[in-house]
Amino acid sequence: MKPLESSIRNSFAGIVGSIIDQGFLYEVHIRVQDTVFKSLVTKGSAVDLGLDIGTGVQISFKSSAVHMF
């Protein structure tokens, strides 16, 4: 069986800029250089990850999961 391969083309270091309470979810804004990425995470995951404003994070995503507005 072939091992799973992962692409790191869409992986960036950033800093949490803001966290907005959306009820069951948090909308987390992550600044990477001059770009802000928005992500939705459950409150439990935010606590487990220790997310707070100013926290350094690593984001990664599939290009097919991107939505432009």
C-alpha cells in the first residue's frame, strides 16, 4: 500500500488577529503577511488548540476548500 502524501503548497505561518463568537463556532481571522484568512472552528477545538489573539499558528488547506468573496 502506498503511503499517504501531503502537499505543503498551501501551508502558511500566521498570527490570530481576531476571534468572533458565532454561537457553536468561532470565526478565527489569521493574518499571513498582508492577507487575512478566515476559518471556522468549534469552540472545543479552539480551546484544545489554545487559540487566542496574537497566538502564532500554522494553517494548511486544500485549494478546493477555498472560497473567495
